[in-house]
Amino acid sequence: MNPDLIGWLASAILMATLLRQIWKQYQDADASGVSHWLFLGQMLSSAGFIAYSWMLRNWVFIITNSLLLLTAAAGQLISMHKRRGSQARRSSDDRPG
């Protein structure tokens, strides 16, 4: 069996799970349970793995880690957007009405 086939299959499964999680996070009204450190760590480690994979010329991991970097960035942006919305709602609720 071709090892790259196993790698591509594993990559597809991982991406499907992460995309589902990002969609769930996007639909959730509150991002208070999501740590921004998770996304920052994922982005830094993905960047390191991209460089490492590039040196090895391993396209499965170059592409997979590039996609992981994009999902981490999307998760971070969604989380920041949700937190700002939550803070704005809380501050408007605190105003005398």
C-alpha cells in the first residue's frame, strides 16, 4: 500500500473534523470556552511543521500543515469576533436604560 495514500486519507479525516469544529464555533453565540492560546499554539506549530516538511519535501505534510495553519487562523478570527460581540453586548446591557 502506498504510504502517501494513508497520509492523504488521515489528512482528509483531520480536516473534516477541524472544519466541522470551526463551523460549530462560528454558529455558537459565545466563544468564552475557547482559548486563544490554542489557536496561537496551533499556528506556531503548524508553521514549524510546514518548514520541516518543506525541508523533507513531504507534500502530504506541507499541504496538511498549511491547511491546519489556515484553520487555526480562522478559529482565532472567529473567536476574536465572538468575544468582541459578547463584550459589546455586556457593555450595552450595563448601560442604564
